[in-house]
Amino acid sequence: MVNTEKIIAIVSPDSAPIKRMIQKARSDGTAIDATQGRKTKSVVIMENNQVVLSALVTETIVNRFYSDYKTDSCGQDA
């Protein structure tokens, strides 16, 4: 789980600049691999320069983010 208030961007790992960002984060020790050994399908860029690698596609993460945003802490529609 990540703090959604600290997310800057959720992007696909396919472009060369994002691949370079992932390599730099790995070498700097700021990459968090949350793929559980699966292929990286999205990259979550956090405020504190951490990069979270996820096996979920970008659209799934965004949909989950917005579904949580639309409900309050009791699970009721806001």
C-alpha cells in the first residue's frame, strides 16, 4: 500500500526515460519492487523520489485510487 496523497504520477514502464528512471532509482536504493516477481506493468512515482514498481496495469491502479476516493472511511459513497 502507498499513501495516495504522496503520489505524483502513475506511468507505464515502456518508455526509455521511465526505464532510465527505474535504473537510477534501483542504483540509488529508492526503488520499491512490489511486483512479487511478475512483470512490471506500471510505475508509481512518489513525492519523496521513491519509485514503486507494480505488476498491475496503470488503469487498474487509477481505478482503485478513484474508487477509494469516492467512498469515505465507512465504505459509504461520499
